[in-house]
Amino acid sequence: MTSPPTRDELLQLVYLAIDDFNGASPPQPLTRAPDAPLYSGDGLLDSLGLVHFIVSLEQVIADQTGRSVVLADEKAFSSHRSPFRDVPTLVDALQGHLGTTP
């Protein structure tokens, strides 16, 4: 991708990271859906699972876009609403990181 990815392309990147995460046979696999929960009070991902998923997503973004992005920064973890709680919120955060528009 030479131009910033669209929202749909970002969703596909998240799906690739979900596939990678699920390929490692986690105790609780993630759902590949546009409104799927990721990291919430329900404990879908534990903290180690979240780290694994974030690393997978950062690698997918680098591989597919040629752009390096750090998603686990101070802003993400100090935010009142976690950008990792569900797929739509994560895609919103990726739009901010990669300078895309809806």
C-alpha cells in the first residue's frame, strides 16, 4: 500500500492479526468480525494475549504497508477507553496512527 490504508483495509489488517493470533491456538480465540470484542472487562484477552496480539498486528501492518507503528504506547494504556477493547475501536486508533480518514 503506497497511500494511507482505508478503513476497510485497516479492518483487513486487523483480521490478518486475528488469524495470526488464533493460529497460535490461544485458550480463547478471537472472533473475526467487524464488531468483535478484544480486550475488555470480560477477560477475552489476558494481558499476555493482548501483548501477543498487538505484536502480531504491528508486524502485519509493517509487512502489508511498509510502515512501522507502535500501538502499545503510553497514550494507548493511559486512555480512559482502551483502543484495544474491540475491533471498531482498534480500527479507529489505527486510523489515528496511520493518518487515514474514515
